[in-house]
Amino acid sequence: MRPVHHRTAAIDGLDVFYREAGPPDAPSLVLLHGFPTSSHMFRDLIPALADRYHVIAADYIGFGYSSAPPLGEFPYTFDALTGVTTRLLDALGIGTYAVYLHNYGAPVGLRLAIASPDRITAIISQSGNAYTDGFVPEFWDGLFAYAKAPGPDTEPAARQALTPEATRWQYQHGVPDVSLVSPDAWRHAQAILDSPGNDAIQLQLFRDYKTNLDVYPVAQAYFRRSQVPLLAVWGHNDAIFGPDGAKAFQRDLPDAEIHFLDTGHFALESHLDAIAGYVRGFLGRTLS
């Protein structure tokens, strides 16, 4: 199994932590993490793919081991997270690459693809939406109400998403055997949220999330033009981005490959081998 390197790059005066493995001259695969985690969510997937691919997974600013400057010193928008990611890939000399999207990784990855479509060789989505289909109202209604009208009436529902109970639920809901989900995973994610000042960072990103909906039509037009190869591997029981989010890809990418697993939102915690197998098969067919 290939070793995983843990590195930090200086980008725009900020420290960006990233995990890297695999031969530098192999096809590149960029893994983009979701909320409320970090590149830690890919800790087991990276070595499972690194024999064949050059794998990069970075922590966004405000997440994991990357810098987390206070509000006012960094804008904390999805455009800004994408900008830092772009400059990291440029600094690492990553030209073309396949991209893996999870949750927040989707708005970042879609922006990367729209800005530089010729750099994207393939897309893998694990609960990473590019359509409004599949947004589960019970999870999203409170967050969108806060994004639309931030204030004392709407903020409590947004703050609820930052609690240990909510984080544990994200990892365990929909998983038939929760003993497969290591508590290290959700506790690591919660430690990010509990770090001083991080609640303000996350609330700002919640307020900015509505801008991602404006990106969707542009991304869908990109899909129709490019017919980029796409694999969707989705927890069928995901109560954040439901299965309709995966099925929607086939409206614009009729050849999209879609697989559902009997699990929830953080599917890698319980179905690592299955997902790694789908990814290896998909990229093996696509990039050859």
C-alpha cells in the first residue's frame, strides 16, 4: 500500500494542509471534502487508490489543519474556498485531474470545472449535488431560512447543525450497522466545529450557501457541452442529499454511471471497499 504524505503549502499567506499519495506522474485525482469534516474523511480511500493514481486531498481554509483566520481576514465564501484550491493545484503542478465531490466539495468542484473545463478528466460524486433535486427539507429548511434572513429568529436552527448531536447524526443516520462508523471520524469533525471562532466561520458559509444554487444551471450547461464522464456513488439512505440528487445527473449526462449503497451521508465510513472498487473501475475505463 502506498504511503500517504501529510504536507502544508503556503497559499496567499495561509497554510493549506493536504494529503498526497501515489506516483507523481500518474493521472491525478483531487478529493474535495464536505461539511463538517476535512481531508480526514478520505484517510482510508487515499491509500486504496494511490497505487494507480496521484491523489491529492486538501483541507479548506477554516477546516482541518489548514489556517482558520477570523472573519474579516478571509471572506469565507465558496468562491474564496475555490480560489485557494485553484492556487494550491497550480502550486503543486496539477494540470488535468479527475475530481471527487462530497457535500461542500460539490460547489467547490463545480466552480473549478466551470472555470477550467479542459482540466477536468472525470467527475465522481458521493452525495455532491449539482441539482436542487434531492435536497431533504427536514435538513435544509432551517439552513436556507437562515441564509435568506440571518437573525435571532433563524440562527438557532443553523447553530443546531454545529452541535455534537447533529454531527454524530450525519455520520450514523441511515447506516444499518453503526458499529462500522468509527467515533474517531465524527469526533474529529466536531473538534473542527468546536475550535475557537469556528462557529462564526461556519455560519458565514451557511449564509453563502445559497450562491451555490446559482452555480447549478451553469454546471448543468457544462455537463451538456462537455459530456464529462461522471460516476455517482450515493448512500441510498442519505437524509441530507437524497437519491434524486444522484439520478438528476442523467438528465444532462445520459451515460452517467450511478450506484446506490445501503448507507447514509458519509458512505466511506461503512462502504469504503465498495466505493473504492467503483472508483477504480470507473477511472480505469475512463482515463485509459
